[in-house]
Amino acid sequence: MKTLKVILVLSAILLSANSNAQLLKRLGKAAERAAERTLEKKVEEKASKETDKAFDTVFNNKKGKKRRKRKRKKKHKDILPLPQDIGNTQTQTSENDASKELSVYSKFDFVPGNKILMVDDFSLDNMGDFPSKWNTNGTGELVTIDKEKWFKLAGKSTYIPDLPSVLPKDYTIEFDMLTVVDRKTSSEAKLEIWLEDNNLFNRPNDMVKVEIPLCLFISRGFIVENRIANNRVIRNAVEKDIRDILLEKNHISIAVNGKRFRMWVNENKVVDVPRLVPENIVSFKLHPRSVRDGIDKVFISNVKIAAGGVDLRSQLLEKGKFSTTGILFNSGSNQIKPESYGILKQIAEALQQETTLNLNIIGHTDSDGNDKDNLTLSQQRAVAVKNTLISQFNIDRNRLQTEGKGETEPVDKNNTTEGKANNRRVEFVKI
């Protein structure tokens, strides 16, 4: 009996062992198949990534080259840190921006006018509306791009800003431009800048036209043309290629001094014609041409038109002071914008030529915001200007003093954008 029990126990153990072996075998095969599937999936994923990378390389190669080129181009700009001001004898302010970098355009010699005629950042207009300070024979609307308002222009439309009076003999025009075009854009696509003898939509007898090219696949250059008594006198193509920067945000600056017309794109002068402008020009107009509505897009922002042309050096020496709205700062900041370089350079040249000339730099603000904060900001901005003259132009700090007056000495009303722009100024007083 005991022997039979032993045999039964052994048989059960053998059957159990055999069943476990079969189970383990099946589990092993299942694990093997799962591992194979995981490996196959990883191989497929890697192959897919490599394929995508290959397609990206083929289709985006030129785009990548453009990005690399833009990155290299930035190295051409002089970037220097602001040194701390330790020589201020009137107002000593703590400099939060001492370690910040000030980017300047070393080639930029544009000097804006010092009396604002019209300024528009579209801050008073509603999104989707046509801006209130402009007239048109077509259409247009305000849109938001990167939290900033832009005026979207339409093809076959002319745009005329509202000015308080006709354009003077000497004036400047500035605006930011952003374009979205592709290689299929017509080679005739451009943004035309017109200076004319009327401020309506009539055909002019006297006019100037400069065309900014908006084509990517060829370089047409900048076309300049004028008409005097309805007769064409000048038409020519100025060979400047801006295709590498066309899809970026660009700053357009125009200076008219009598008959002379000059235009800059960012820091680079692209047009300089000494006898292009007829005598009786009264208005400025914009006209995008040959752009495909809904496909090609042209935007403008931060428009400023100012009367100017008075020699800075003469004012400093003869009148003992000079005030300018042309030194621009980031909103609520003492960081100087790079397009201010031209006027800073002119001030530095006056100091370099007149070695006995010493200046008090006075900052002013508009009335927006807190009085105390505006006073502090005006002081900081005056110090920033001083530091720039020292670091960028090697002016002796002992020749410069700084002061801030905030909103206490306005030169214009603070209830319009133009008035506020005139009050945001930097004054240089001979000491």
C-alpha cells in the first residue's frame, strides 16, 4: 500500500513538472515573439525618423541655409554692454541695465525729424477695423502678430495717412514692414512709396515713386522714378538685394531734404538720389502692387512722420540746446533701440569736433503712468544715453551730466499720440 502511494505521488510530480515545462516553453516562445515585435517596432520607428529627416533635408535645405545665413549676419552688428555711470554730478541713479547689451547699427546714419507730425502704432484702434488715422480707396484691417498690432494692406489699394498739414521741405518717414510671400509671388510684387502733389486719389503731375521689391526668386532692385509737370525725368533700378531679409520684420527709414531722397532698410542705405523730389510735394502714400490677396501679405506698424532737417551741431553751438524725439527706447524701459544710432552718432561727432563742448542730457516722458515712476524712468534714460556716448563713441564721461524731469515739462498735449510722442524726448543743453 505504501509503495502504491509513493508511485502515485511520483507520477503526480512528474505530470506537474511536465505541465510546468510545457507552460514555461509556451511562455518563452510568447516572450520571444513579444521581444521580436518590440524590436521590429523600434526598427520601423527609427526607419521612419530617418526617412522624415531625409525628406526634411530635401525640402527644407534652402530654408535651413537661410536660417544659418541670418544667424551669421547678426554677428555683423556691434553689441557692447553698457558700462555703469559713475561720473554723474547731478542725478545718480541705480542702473538695472548695466549688464544688458545695446545693439547698434554702426552703418546707420539716418537722423529722424525732431517735430512729430503723425505717429501711429494703432493702439487706439480695434482689431479687425480699418485704422482711424488713414484713408484708402480700397480696404485693409488691423491684425495681431506676436501680440503686436499690424495694419494689413490689400493689393490694388492706396493708403494715405492723415497729416495736420502738408509735408514741409525737410521731413522723415519711418515704419516697420513685415511681408509673407513665397517663391511663386510675382516678380512685379512691390510696396510702392509715393510722394505726390495732392493728398487725394488724383493722378499727380508732380510725384516721386520708390518701389520696395517683394519677390523671392529674383532680385529686381529698388525702382526710383519721378515726374515733373507730368513728364518723367528719372526712372532707374537701384541694385540692392533684400531677399535674405524679406520675410523678417524690417524697419524702413526715409529722409527728404529738399530735392534729396534717401531710404534705409534697417541699417543699410538702399537709395540716395540728390535731385529726385519735385518742389511742391505735399503728401505721402503707400500702395502694394501685384500681391495676391489672401496669399501674399504685407503689414506695416509703428508709423512716424516728423518734420526735421535742422543741423544739430548748429543748434547746439548757436542756441546752446537741442531736443530730439529720435532717441527711442523700449516701452517702459531705458534700453535704447538700435534705430537711434544715427542721431547718437551726430551728437558724438559734435562733441568730438568741439572739444570744449560739454552737455547736460535731460530725459523727458509723457504723462502716462505714475509721476514718480516717470521721473525715475527719465533719469535712467538720460543715463543710458550718456553711457552709450561713452561706450560707443569714446566721449569723456566728465563732459556729460544727466538729469531726469519726467512729465513735468511737456512741449505738447498729452491727449494725443502725436503729443505724447513729442513729449517723450531727450534734451541736450550746453554747460
